[in-house]
Amino acid sequence: MPLNLDDKKAVVADIGAQVASAQTIVLAEYRGIPVGELTKLRASAREQGVYLRVLKNTLARRAVQGTQFEALGESMVGPLIYGISVDPIASARVLNDFSKTKDTLVIKAGSYNGKQLDVEGVKALASIPGREQLISMLLGVMLAPVSSMARVLGAVAAQKSEEAPAA
């Protein structure tokens, strides 16, 4: 069912609001994916805070007009699904992971903080560890000296107790 003018304006406003707070947009061609698989992709995206939607390209171009993602307008051709996220790597990771399991989802382009990304750029962005992983890696690095110091002190204390004369 075609959209009337008011519906189109509402879609552009909704996408514009998502784009205004986004850091990353990834475009992927979804031709040939069964509805059940798309439902799984949407559920995965929702879990990771990614706004995932199939849009008319003309409406998407209007929504990104005047934003840092305006350069993506050239790549908005064909049947596309749009992954929009505030997290810099979430949309790239969701679509890239899904494209590894389903050859029918083809990543076309992306944009991160105003820089347009090609397919390889999106894959590189998706391979960056997430925020939680980076925090745990940092904590591991920060705790390493403390835990080794505790082990050394424990070994010294055990050695001293072995050397102490029995009364």
C-alpha cells in the first residue's frame, strides 16, 4: 500500500530523529532473504540497540539531507535495509555477523562520524571490540600488576612460614 504525503513526512521525521543521534549507519542489500530470517536479524539488532528498517531510498535520502550522513545518498540504490546506531560499531557488527551466515545479505556501504565507509571499512569497523570488551581488557591490564604483586607477597609469606623454627 503506497504511503500518502503525511505518512511519508512521518517516516522522514522518524528516520531523521534516529539519524540525529546516530554515530553509524550501515546499508545492506537484503534481496532474497526469507521473512523468518529478517525477523531474526531484527531481533538481534533490537538486542544490541540498533534501529533496523527497510526504507524507500528517496525517503532515506531526505532524512539524511543536511546531516553528517548525507554522502551516503549516492549509495542508496536498490532494496536496502538500514542499520542505524548510537553505538559506533553495533550496526556494523549486527549486519556483518548476519552477512557471514547468509550470503544473500550484502553490505553495500556505511558511514561513521561523517566518514563514508566502503564494504571493507564496515567489516573493519565491525571487528573492533565492543565497549564492554574494551573495558574488561583495560581492567585486566590494570589488575595484572596488582595480582602479580599479591602472588609474590603470598609466596614470600609462605616461604617465611616454612623457615620459621617450630616452638
